[in-house]
Amino acid sequence: MNRRVFLIALFALMATPAIPVRSQGTDLLAQWVVDIETKSSPNIFRYKGAKLTPVYVARVNLLEARKDAQPTTYELFWGARGKTMALERRSEFNIPKNQGVQFKLSHKSDTAPYAETQLAVDAMLRVLLDLQLNANPVFAARVPSDSFDDVVNALQEREFALKSNGPETPLQSSLVISIFDENGRHADLFYPY
């Protein structure tokens, strides 16, 4: 009897597809990187009475996960006061189907205001839609240590929930994002059905 149970369990394990294992705090098994870099653009809308200042820009680059890869600018986002105002597509989405992807968020300045982090999260979620349509698994998002809490908060403002091991966490979700930083902090957020 025990041998039958063992063989059935072994067959079930062999029949399930392999899921890449994540090593926390290190580069993942991703074949592609979506690099999102934000910066302040103080000269945009710089005139008396301007209400959209300060303006932030997020540049989304797509590149293969190898040292000699050349980035391709995919989209530019403009935002102010925590809202995304404009999007400019610069190139075609060139990530092949079923290729694993990792996000990398960075800021030109040492410390980014919360509105700048919100723009980065909006850009990440916008590109995430393209990745979902293209059947690209997203392994994680690497963020600067100073922005870790802001990224988690911005995702929660967009209806994502922190995943826990408790019974309140659903077994299925339409989307799970793993956020980690250089200091080893880690958070899994899911978008419930």
C-alpha cells in the first residue's frame, strides 16, 4: 500500500511542470530584464501657474539578461502628483513568448519621492499586462532599498494584497509579484480574483 502511494506521488510530481526556484536577493532565472528608471524633470511645465509640477519620467528598457545586452527603450511614462499622465511607446515589445522576466526598478536620485515611486509602479503594472498577454512568467521585481516600502504601499493602493501564510491568503490569484531589495527584504503581493 505504501509503495502504491509513493509511486502515485512520484508520478504526480513528475507530471507537474517545473517551476523555477527563486533564490532570494540574487538574480533570478529570468532570460529578460525590464529595467524601469525614474527621474525628476523639473523643466517640464515650468511656467508661472503650472499645476503639474513636479513632473517625473519613467523610462522602460527591455534587455536580455546577459552582460553584453543592449537595452531597447520600450516606453516612457510621465507623471505628476502620484498620477500617470502620459505614455509614449518607443519600440515594439520584443520579448519572445514564454521567456522569464525580472523587473528592476531604479531612480536617478539617491532618494525618490513617493510620487516618483508611484510612477515606477504604474509603469511596472502597465508592462506586466503585456507580459501576461505574451505568456511571460514574471519572477520578481528588484527595487532600491530606500523604495522598498513605497513600492509595497503603492501596489497595495492599486488593490494588491500582501501574501501571508495564514488561511486568509487565497489559493489562487490572477497575479503574484515578488518584491525584493539588496538588503534581503522580501514581500509577495497578489491581485485577488
